[in-house]
Amino acid sequence: MTTQSPECFIYRGENLYSHCEPLKPFLEQNPEINLYYPSSTNWRNYQGYWEIKDNKLYLKNIECLNYTLNDIFKTNEPVFADWFIGEISLGIGNSTYDEYSTYYENYLLINIDKGIVTDKKIIKRSLDNYKMTFGKYKGTYIGKLLYSNFTSDSSSSTIVDYIKEILEFFTNNQFSNRIYIPYFEITEQHKKLLNSTRMYNYNYFITPKYIIVTSNSLVESDNAIELSILIEYILGLDFGKLMIVKNSKIEGDIPISEKTNFINPDFSYIKWAIENVDNFYVPPSLFVEKNEKDKLKKFEIKRITPTIIEYKPVFEEYNFSPIKDLIIKNNEKFEQLTNLKYNLNEDYYEYNISKNELLEKFGFYLDENYIVNDNQDIKEYYERGESYGKYSDSYAQYYEGLSDDFIDDVLDGDPDAYWNID
């Protein structure tokens, strides 16, 4: 998907941006107006320029190939947008980027009724996808811990990729990722087989239904059969109890890594972390009272030949329903550590601070008549030259707002060292 260009809004002399489309209701009311803007970055077929002034929304200009502002509204002056009822979310503060969009530190959410501003608030849109910073799941996105990517609705390629990962582990001497497999007692014979299979070249083919392991010579065929039997055994085990293995060390108690293909949720670990780790919480938007998901239970296995296996994943319903007391404890920790409060109905976060504190921090955006004093230059605050993004996946930067320079200078480039700050 091509990143779409946002609409541009002037507010208090600043250019702010939003993917809200205030012109859309007007165009729906006037279907004879067909705007044309030939660009894959602008599917709405126009670029709009807006201004919010004196608590009113104005359309200042339109860019497209076949219409001008004057063609539509018979004027070149800003047009009062009395047709628009809804919300406009404007990104403010530091921003990060990915291939799909731009994400801001904060958003100014403006409610508008027939072109007139009725309310303004500062929100944070999403705090969901941060990485664990401790324990065996360090480096794993918390969403995977709660939901994983393996469900009955998953594409067959998801399962194929996972099985391919297991076969790579057993056959590729250069493979260094950690992998997740069902728990079983590891014997010296298993370790010997691993060393043996990595000495020779084995071919394997995987389809959404079959696994085929072959060797390049008769001498190695026995090992190919043994490997096929081991894969059959592993996939047939209970996926409710898992372990992690790495490289030539087949062990079950090493930490998971970012590259590991996470299989099933681990709610018990989340529960333990909420109850025992002072600085840990789950973003409240993920922690709802009832949430039914799928969980990989096992694979149904049928051997076709000594080296060909037919397989089918079997899922069971996973009822992720945290008890109310745990939700309360989690949300209390969240509010205490972040000074934010989750709005369940609107699905965003608001600052949980006093009105005076809110005005001191964001008065420039919340009130058009708010005057910034010499010690509180909003331009200097948001353009202070500190860089953000180098450690954007870390708790220290994503939640605590620590800059790249602070993490480099004070924490010696290790954002995880934040947890050692008293």
C-alpha cells in the first residue's frame, strides 16, 4: 500500500497534518463534482489546504487537475466549512516513520460541529506494539505474547514458514535463530542427529499439506528418514508447553529473541509480570475483560512414505479473559507510570494530569488565546534539536520520551538501562 499524502491544516501559524477528510461530506452532497488528481499517493483525488482560526474551520485551497476553489465555491477567499461535523486529529510533537505512515508523539483532537470548534483535547493514539525489555521474552512485541500470529484464519504460508524454520534449524549449520518447539526430553541421540544432519546437504520441500525430506546419496538416506521421523514427532506433540532451542545447543531455558517465530500466547507470563515487575504493564487497549482467540494445539500427522509426511494444524479456542482485579492493578500501574488514562469508548489515551499542568504543556494548542511565555516557547520545545527514532522501539523512548542523545550520553546507548534509574 502506498503511503497517502495527508491534508494540510494551518493552526496558530503552524502547518499540521491529518488524514481526516473534511471535504468528503461536501463532495458526497454534490456528486456532480468529480475531482481528479492522478497520483498513487492521493486516492481521494485532491489535496486540501485548511485553516482553523477563531475556532472555525476554513478551506483555503484545493489542488487537483480539473477544479479550483473558485470553480466549486465561486470565490478565492477561504470558505467556512459549515458542512463538516466530526473530528480532526492533528499530529504534534516528535514523529517517527515507517513504510506505511507517520506517527506522532501526541495528537490534537478537535471536535467540530458544522464548521465550529466545540472541543479540543490532547491524546495519544496507540501504545500497543512495544517490545518486552526483560525476561525470556525480551525483544518480543507484547501483542505477540497476548495473541501470536498463529490462528485458524492464518494463511497457509504462516504455517509453512514455521515448519521451514524447524527444518532449517536441523539442516543448516549457518542457522543461528532461536526457534520455538513443543517441549520434549532431549537425548544424546537427538543431539547426535542434529550434528549429523548439519554435516550433509539435505533437501526438503514443504507445501500447505506435505513435508518431504530427501538426501543426496544412499549413505545419507537413513539420516533423512530419522530427521523425517523427528519432525513428525515434534509436530505431533502438545503445543501447550513450549521450549526454545538455539543453534547446536538444544536447550529449553534460553531467552526468546526478536527473530523467533512466536507461536502461542503466554498469558501466565503476562500475569506474573503485572504482579511482580514494578515497571511492567499491558497497554489497557489490549487488556480487555473478554477476548476469544485461537491457539495452536497440535498437528495431525499421517506418514505417506519413510520421508513424506502429511500434516494439518489443529487449533483450539483460547479464552483470554483476565480477571477484573488484575485489570484494575494493571491499569493503575499504567496510569501511575505514564500519567495517561485509556478512553475505552473512543480507543485513545488522554493525559491524566491537572488542567493547569495540561495547559502548561499544551496550552498553545488547546487555546488560541493562550500566550506562551519566555520560558515556555512552544517552537523551541518541539524543535529543540533533540533527535528521536534511533531507539523508537524501546520503553525509554516510546513511553518516557527520552531522546537519542539522552540514551547515548546518560545510558551509554542502552535504552534498557532505563530500568536501573532510581
